[in-house]
Amino acid sequence: MNSKTQNKVAIGSLYGIAGLVVLILLALLGYILVSGVPQLSWHFLTAPGKAFLKGGGVGIQLFNSFYLLILAMLISFPIALGAAIYLYEYAKDNWLTTTIRTAIEILSSLPSVVVGLFGFLFFVVKLHLGFSILSGAFALTFFNLPLLTRSIEDSLRTVSDVQREGGLALGLSRWETVTRVILPAAVPSILTGVILSAGRVFGEAAALIYTAGQSAPALNFTDWNPFNISSPLNPMRPAETLAVHIWKINSEGIMPDAKAISSGSSAVLVIAILLFNFAARYLGKRLYKRLTSA
Amino acid sequence: MKEDILTTQDLHLYYGDKEALKGINLDFDEKGITALIGPSGCGKSTYLRTLNRMNDLIPNVTITGTIKFKGNDLYAPSADTVQIRKEIGMVFQQPNPFPFSIYDNVIYGLRIAGEKDKERLDAVVEKSLRQAAVWDEVKDHLHESALALSGGQQQRVCIARVLAVSPEIILLDEPTSALDPVSSSQIEATLLNLRHDYTIIIVTHNLQQASRIADRTAFFMNGELIEVDQTKNIFMNPANKQTEDYISGRFG
Ligand SMILES: Nc1ncnc2c1ncn2[C@@H]1O[C@H](COP(=O)(O)OP(=O)(O)O)[C@@H](O)[C@H]1O
Ligand SMILES: [Mg+2]
């Protein structure tokens, strides 16, 4: 076989593999959407669930998912940002930073169920936080932190060193250069990373089963005092999310329309994550355009 | 005799154990343009970057000797690098405007220093861009991104950005080597305008450029300063054989 045919065969098989991946993905998405979308209605998206009867919705789970996501992001973003700035802009290469990097590496490859079990033992049991939004948010933080830190570090890396030199040569301090030149320049890319990781967090179930819990007590959406037990904002209440709900219905759901609710929930989850992804791309591009062109 | 604004005595610089500058003695009096020439890798950039302490950013650099700016030791423990770099500005080979508007680029240094007065900022922007000879080209789109400009315009905006913080010395490291000939000659004209008000030190590997704009030229080779003199002496009547060989294109 001469190198030309070799080349053709190689490219051909790569196209084949790529095509196969796309096909599998489309088939999966198609299946989930086709079986799920017909279940969707305003009622389904807003009504509370029913344990034994048909006609329940996923309103509470949907709210819980967003609430947990926001809390987890509020906790993990500042930490990840600080860690990434330290690691990329300040840290020298020594044993300490090597250790931190290795720790981040290992944390990011931990299976989320392990993170969940750790969260259960530490937050739920040891710190007596119980099955609660707070336990779940902390577990999600552990799950999210390494990924987010690395993605922000990558964003900082996309800003060229000539920008750093430019800032310093202008008499800005290191800190001013980072916060006033590098970070603004990295914002589009950081934002993209944040939204993509939000998608991952939103769909996460294993880390939450034993931390945020598997029950969704009824909420009173007129009571926004976080200290009241039925308030949606109460961080100490158990909170089953959409992803956990799907897992639970499929393993032990006894309502007559379990199958339909599971399909509908899956569709909601997939659509939300797709929206996150599109939003990330769109916002990232727009911000970058605004920063870089007329 | 004019006062020396910047003096270098027995300056050595090591990257690890590699000696990149081998005892440089070179002084600059106020105003005017000095060109640093020499074959690539001879230490011109390294020397230039010792003058505003940009080499501090590179790990494992050791510097010995004395550099004084207006009589003060640039490397004294009490020296404030941030302040030094405000007084000794730098323009790089690759135009590096920030990814913001032209206006913001020019006033960035001042704004971070705390200047809020809109009128004063506007005035500084206009003055700096005029000094950098790019005002007429950009005055109608000050609030558009500097990255949308041509390379030559970007470089002049970078010069304006340096001028806006009112430095006394401007260092330029091959500022035209990434630009087309037309933009290069615009930059040269800009520098010729500025030479009455600023002390300008420019690294260039373009000998014609040195001969066109520099009052004084310093020839470096292998980390040593071989010769420094009035530009016309260096080009017409160099004292050193190596300088003569380099000027006449026998190496480098
Ligand atoms: N960051 C660095 N680390 C190690 N060696 C360097 C570094 N920068 C420059 N050098 C070396 O120092 C010498 C002088 O380099 P430089 O000052 O860039 O030369 P020039 O600007 O005259 O071309 C060269 O041999 C170069 O390889
Ligand atoms: Mg150089």
C-alpha cells in the first residue's frame, strides 16, 4: 500500500468513526426528545410530584435543580477563580504547586458517586447538615471545583503573555495587570467554561443522592423567608433534583405514569443542558466580539 | 554638559549560568534617540529590559552592577518597580494593545492610577494620540476596539498608551520589525517628533533605521558593548574593526 492510499484509508476510517459518534449521539437525543417532549406541559413543569397517583409534575425538582446549581456556583466560582489566578499567574513551579495541581487532577477524576459518599459522611453525618440543599451544594462544589479551576486556568492561558508584559510595562502592579487586563480579556472564555460546567452540575445525580436527598417536600412558593421550613429558599430542607428524580423513578417509582414522568423529566434535563451549551457559545462569542472589535 | 538621566555600570546578567551581558557601561543623557544595534542574540533586548526591570519576571535571572535613573539605584531594595515602569515606559516588537477600545487603551494607566476627571482624560487621550501621530486616523472611532486597527496603527496606539502616563524614558524593542514599510516610516516619523521631549532608547536590527533616526548608536556583540558614538561616526567612521565589519554587512 503506498502512502497515498494509506492516507485515504486513515482519513476514511476517521470520518467513519466520527460519523458513528455523531449518529449514536443523535439517536440518543432523538429517543429522549421523541419520547419525552409529548409529556411536557405547563402543568408538568410546575406541579408538585405525586407518589402514588398519575398526573404529577416536576416543578419542585426543577426549582431544586436550579437553586442547587446557583448555590453550588456561588460557592465554587470564587474559590475556583482564586485558585486558578494563583496557580496560573502567581505560583512558581515548586513542590507545593505541583501538589496542588496533582490534587486538582485527582479530584477531577474522582467518580461523582465517591464525591457523593464523601459528602454524605462529612456534611450530612459529621457536620449534622442532614439531607439538605446545603449538603448537596457542598458536594457539588467538590465535584465542580477541580473542573472549574482547570477551565479558568485554561481561559487565563488563552490571554497572551504580551498582554501581561504590556500591563506591567505600563506601571501596573501584578495584581492590577491580572484584574484589569488579563481577567477582562479572559471573560468570554471564563464565561463559556462556567456555563458548560453549570450544565454538568445541573445533570449530576450521583453526588446528590446521599447529600441533597431523594425527597421533595412540598414548597410554599409564596413564602420566601429562608428560615421557614416550607420556604423554597430554606437551605436546610432535603431537595431532590431533576436528575435524582429520574434515577429514583426508574429504580423505585410506583406511580402509574412513572414511565411518562421519567421520559418527560429526561427531556427537560436534556433540553436545559442543551440550552446551557448554546448559551455558553453564544454569550462567549458575543462578549468576545464586544471586547475585540468595533 | 547635560545631566545623564540613566547610567549603567559594569552590568552583568545571567540566565541561569549563561552570561548574556558581560559588563556593560553605557550612559544616556536627557532627550534624543539612542539606537542599540548588533547581531541577533547579542543581548540588545536583554539589556533594554534591565532598564525597566522587565527581566525581574523571568525566573533564574541574576543581575550585578549598577543602573541609576536620575541618580537613584534602579535595583535598590527600596526601588518601586511599578513606579519605575511608569517613568520608563516600554513598547514591544509585537503591537500589544489591550482588547479594549482605543480610548480605554490610552488612558488605562491613568485610570488605574485613579484619575477620574473626564475632561482631563479626554485631553490626555487627544494629546497622546497626537504625539504618537495617529490621532487623525482614529479620532472618529475612539470607542471602537483597538484590535480592529492595522498593525502600524496599533503600534502607535501602544506608543500613545505609554506617553499617556508621562514617562521620561521610552524603551522600544524592534517596534517596527512586525510592520510593513509604510507603517515603519510612520513610526520613525513619530519617534523623530518625540526625541525633543523624551529620552528614547530603541533596539533595531535595521541599520538604515538606526542611521535615519538615532542621534547616537551603540553596537553590541556577544553580550558586550563594542562601541557607542554619534550615529554618523558609527556609520561613517567606526573606531572598532568589529563595528566596521558589522556595518558593512560582513556578518550578522
Ligand atoms: N528568557 C531567557 N532565558 C534564557 N536565555 C535567554 C532568555 N532570553 C534571552 N536569552 C539568551 O540571551 C542572549 C541574548 O538574547 P537577547 O537579549 O534576546 O538578544 P537580542 O535581542 O540581541 O537578539 C541570547 O543568547 C538568548 O538566547
Ligand atoms: Mg531582541
